Amino acid sequence: ENTIVDLCIGMHGTRSVQKLVEVVSLRPLGHRQLLARFLSNNVATLSHEINGNHVLVKVLQHWSYKDKDFIY
């Protein structure tokens, strides 16, 4: 069973999650909060993986300061 971390660190999964980050940035807050909840417990792991780090960078680029607070 794949987890969000597995998707983020995989070469193809990371692109899908990055696109999801972009799409939910234009949707209601609940969408971002749900994705943030999945990512928040794994920020340290993602930051040490090249593909996972790309996901976090995409969040930093596209989400508001308040929405990306879980990274800090």
C-alpha cells in the first residue's frame, strides 16, 4: 500500500503530488488542509529526499503563508 510519502519520493509520484499542490492552491481551504495533514507528519523525511523536497518547495511557492505553516 502506497503512502503519501511513497508517492512524494517516487520519480513519477512526485510530479503528481506537485500538480496536486498547485491545483489545491486554487481550491477551498479544506483541500489544502487535508493535503497538509498528510504531509505534515513527514516534513523531515520529505526534506531529505530529492523528490520529496520538490513537493515541499512547490508548497512553499504556491500556498499562502498561513497554509504552509506546517512546514516551519
